[in-house]
Amino acid sequence: MRKTILFNKDWKFVKENVGASEVFSVPGEKVNIPHTWNAIDGQDGGNDYYRGTCWYGKTFSKPELISGDQVYLEFRGANSTAEVWVNNHKLCTHDGGYSTFRVNITDALKEQNELVVSVDNGPNDRVYPQRADFTFYGGIYRDVYMVIVSDSHFDMDFFGGSGLQITSEITEKNAVVALKSYITGEAEAVRYSIEGVGNIEVPVRDGVASGSMVISEVHLWDGVEDAYLYEGKAELIKCGKVVDQVSSRFGCRTFSFDKEKGFFLNGRPYPLRGVSRHQDRISVGNAITKEMMLEDMALIKEIGANTIRLAHYQHDQYFYDLCDESGMIVWAEIPYITEHMPGGRENTIRQLTELIIQNYNHPSIICWGLSNEISVTGVTDDLIENHKILNDLAHKLDNSRPTTMAHAFMLEIDEPLVFLPDIMSYNLYYGWYLGNLTDNDLFFDDFHKKYPDKIIGLAEYGADANPGLQSALPEKGDYTEQYQSVYHEHLIKMIQERPYLWSTHVWNMFDFAADGRDEGGKNGINQKGLVTFDRKYKKDAFYLYKANWSKEAFVHLCGRNYIERHEEETDVKVYSNYDTVELYNNGEFVEKQIGDKVFKFKLKLQGNHKIVVKAGNCSDEITVCKVTEPNRAYQLEGREIINWFDEPDMNCTEGYYSIKDVMADIRKSPEGANILDDMFNYAKSKRGDVAKNVKQSASMAKVMNAMTVEALIKQAGGSIPKSMVVEVNKSLNRIKKVDDIIVGLKEENYSI
């Protein structure tokens, strides 16, 4: 019978590319798996974390074996290219850092053995991802197992799958459950059983055993309301004895999509409202524990989400199990992201195959993501062909789930790539990176009007917030907790008014590492999370979503980090899923409001204030105080440039350009256009690798060029220093405004 042994302890780690034969003869570090070498330098900014080849080594005794037994090593995740050597024999190479792979080590075993594994997260042109807005942690960062099976066993070599595939089809109150398994070696039959239902025995023919069972009065897997799971088991029978066994939980459900009403689960409208998740943690990287995954799920459940986009790669099997148990609807995808590589086609095919084969039985998963923002550096014929191959492959491997893609908001809505998968989604950041909040509304209105029969969703949306930054007058680009809340208040309303959106996913549930970033007062971190990187602090926007999604009664006072307030009268904002909230100041009743999710009070400031809100049986409190001057620590360094209009060096000469002008007007002058391009290129350099090569679409250019330079600089979040702003303004002041009539005559010579 099958034996599975955890193989995580007592490894040697060598942080240099020494070669397989030298691992045990050079200095190293004793580590346990999971492990990454980028837990610190992958999160501190500078885009300089170590990317290259490192080595792991482990000695072990040959396990007790029965004649014919086969020994496999199973790696749940090693990023991104791994080579496995046993006793100086290279046994396999695996490209792809997020999926399970196995290697048969039986023939290489001795009584005492040396196992070495090289792991390489260095740049190349064939293994995804290579360019994206997150850190590519190197290491064996998920569990390793030794698995011992008999000579006849359920397949261990087919793309890391379990060897058991379960498909259910609902007919009225019953479910027909198809069970299929692949067998290595000789065997007569497979006995399938479903706990609480019964069992059948089917013959093995040409290495395959297929059968079906009927579940009468089936108990549906019904999302967060009732995530009921059955357990299926397969026993391999040889010479009348069970020689191997595998099992898998599964759920029975139906789902569909409607062009006007969005997502349906088990025949009823089921709006998908949730979050995206990256797996990493502060000071841990992606070498996370099961306890950390449990905490992540607990926070996602607390907020009231019913869907998770597991971005931008295959996640740990344990987390998919948690999604099944919790009733989360899951978007699962591969790391085909940001920049298409002509040499990476085979890797996308393999990674998608592994994703589907390894995750087929999870009822939580309802779609396969082919790529994310793959068009930002341009669309080529090879890119289109690659996606057609993946789309066909997904349908061949699994005809029960649709394909999807997350398109960057700079991709025009009439591009053929938009309509290649079965269902569509966009990543939109209007109101943060550029444009206004209402541009999100206009985008979907335009799309739905032009393509009313297409299924469209919102795959990403968000705004960065550093909890240390606070403002009484929040605005785009200030990275304050207050602006993040304003942003999400608008997006929630926008989503509610458009029920045809099949899913919406906040980017992101948690802050995460992007070592190339240098913005918002923190290096190396994308701060769009509703919860901080360490999971210790829930930002105010977290409670906004909890008020809209969760049934758990609560009341939350916003602005608890905004302690020192200089305004004469301050806003007191409250989020709650009660419809009545009472405000108290220093023990005295102030006001009662009736409302819906968001409550806004005014309070005159004088001295110290203990502010308390009560709703139902719930209460919350904060303490604030009146100060004479704004606390500079609450303001992003460089944000003082918002007062440039008060300074002499920001004056402008009539008839000449300045930062007060709309960019479309400035671009009428080639010299003015060059000044803007230089400034933009500098700002891009502060936002990591992804921003550097973004190709601007016509619609994106239209939104940007309608803005003044002043507005765009404010939105840049301090990434453009005041000294540069001053010089840009001076340079523009030397350029005489171009006459629109002249431009009209020569417009063919200019481009946006």
C-alpha cells in the first residue's frame, strides 16, 4: 500500500551555484522546508533581490521496500526551474515554480543516499513569469514528500495529478458522478466508493478504469451557504488484493453565466464579490505554513467575500482545499503575465496542463485563467496563437469549465484578444493610476452597450494605502487610508449598479511584495491590500467591504491612525451593517443617524476626544486630539508639492505652457511632448519593471491627455520629486503655446 512521508527536515542550503557534486563539500546553512532565499531581499525594494541558482542537499537511508515498490519524491513547489539529483545522477528538470512535480528515484537508490536539488529563479526567456508586479521568490518553498507505491499503482507521472478524476452532472435532484483513473502496471479492477453512497467495481482496460455512480437526492455544494463535500475513493485491485489507494473530495454543483444577471450557482443568481490573493508574507516570502493559510482564509471569510481570484499562479493544494471547505468560488490561473515570450509557449502549455490536471476535482474552481495583462507590452500574432492553443487545451482537458483572461485596462475593448476566451474580465485602475473614478463606470457602460451579449467582469481594482498616512482632505495619489476608502466607496456603488458583472475581485486582499516598487512611503511593497502585509492591521476599506458583504453584525470607526487633527471641524466616518448608528463624544451623546453602510458625522475639535459609536449590541472607539499644525508624518514625503501654486517659481507666463495646462495641449508642441515623456519615464521607473514597457492605447492616451500635468503629478504619489516639478514647469514656461489652427494644418506630423 501507498506510504507518504513528509520530507521537510534537515536540508542543507548553499546560496551559490556550486554544482551537484559539491553541495556536501562546501559551507552551507541547515534549513527546513518550506524555504526561500528571498524572504528579506525580495521585500526591501531596489529590485535587486538575488535571482540565480542555489542548491539544497539532504542525506537519507533507503526506505524499507517490498519487491517491485517504486519510490517517488513529490515537490509541491520549487521556484522556478528545479533539477533533482540522487547519488550524482540527474533524474529530472522541472520548469514552473508553482505546481507539483514528481520524480521516480527508485533505480538511483543505495543504502545511504545523497539528494541534491538545484533551484533557479534567474531571468530567462522561456519560463513564466519573468516580468510582473510581484517578487519571484526562489527556493523549495512548499512541502516535499517521499511517496512509496507498489509496482502497480495509480499514475504518479501524469503532470502531478492524483490519478483520480471526478466529474459530476446534476439532473433534477440526482447527480451522476463519473470516476476515472489511470493505472501504471498490471491490475484487474478499481473499486470506486463514495462515502455514504456506495461502491462499484470496474475493470482496468489499457491502463484506464472508468465508471459512474448515481447520488440520489444529491446534497449540493452551494457556495458559502453550504459547502457540502463528498469523498470519493479509488482502490486498485491486483490478484484479489488492494495494492494502492487514492481519494479526493468533490462537490456537486451547477453554474452558469448570464449577460444581464451575472453568475448563477445551482440555478439562482449568485453575485460573485470578493478579493484576489497573493500567497506571500512579510519576512517569510512564499514559504508560508498551513497556519498562515488558515489565517488568510479566516480574514477573507470575515470580510464576507464569496469568491477569490488566486493570482497570478497556481496556489498550494491546501489552500484550494480550504476554498472547497469554505464555499469560495475560485478563479485559478497560470503565471502567463505581462510580457509574452516567443520562447515560452511550451512552458505555458505545461503550466496550464498541470494546473488543470492537479486541480480538476476542486468544486470551488469555476474557470481557468489563461493569462493576466499579457498585452501591456503589445499584442503580436505569436501571442494570439499562443492563447488560441491554451484555450483549446483547456477545453480538451476540461470541458466543464470556461476559460477567462484578465485584460489590462489599456487594451481597447474591440481588440480580438478580448473575446478569445469564453468569458471576459478587465483590470481597471481609473481613479488611481490615471483618470477619474467615474471613468470605471463609463468603461463598463461603453463595453456593455457595444457588446451586450458578452460576459464581462472586473478582475482587479484598487488603490494603495499606507496606514501611516492620513488626511482630512484625501485625493488621488496621496496613499492615505482615507483615499483608499473613498475609492472603494465609489467602486462598490459602481458594481452594485451593474449586476451583469459576472465577478469582481478587489486587488488585493493583502499587501504583497513587489521588490521593484518605490512608492507610498514603503519600498518593495504593493500596498493595495485591505489588510497589511503582516496581517496585523485591517485598513478602513476592509470594514467597508465587511459592511456590504458580511452578515456578522459590527460597527467600525474609521481613522484610528489619524490621531492628531488640525482642522477645526473633523469628519467622523463609520462603517456598519446596522442601519442606525449613535455617536458619543467624551461620554456625551452627539447624534444618531439612519443610513446604509456608510455614516458621516461632523465633530468640532477642541482638546482631547474619546469618540465612541454604538450600533445594536456593538460599539467601537477611537481617541483623537486637536493640534495647531498638521502632523507631517501623516503626509507622504514630497506631497507638499500640492501647494506649488503658492510658490513664486510656479508662476507661469501668459501665452506659454505650464503644469496647469492639459497634456493634450502641451503635446501639440514636439518640445512639450518630449518634456512630458521624460517626466513619465522617470515616474515609471519608480513603479517596478512592469510599468517601464507599458504600451499606451488610444483610450488610455485620451484619458491621460485630458488631465493637467498638475493633476497627473498629484496622482503620481510623490514619485516625481518637487525639484523635477519645478524644472518641468520652468521648461514648459519657455515654450510658446501652439496655435490650434496651425496644429490642425499639420496634425499628421504629431501623435499622442
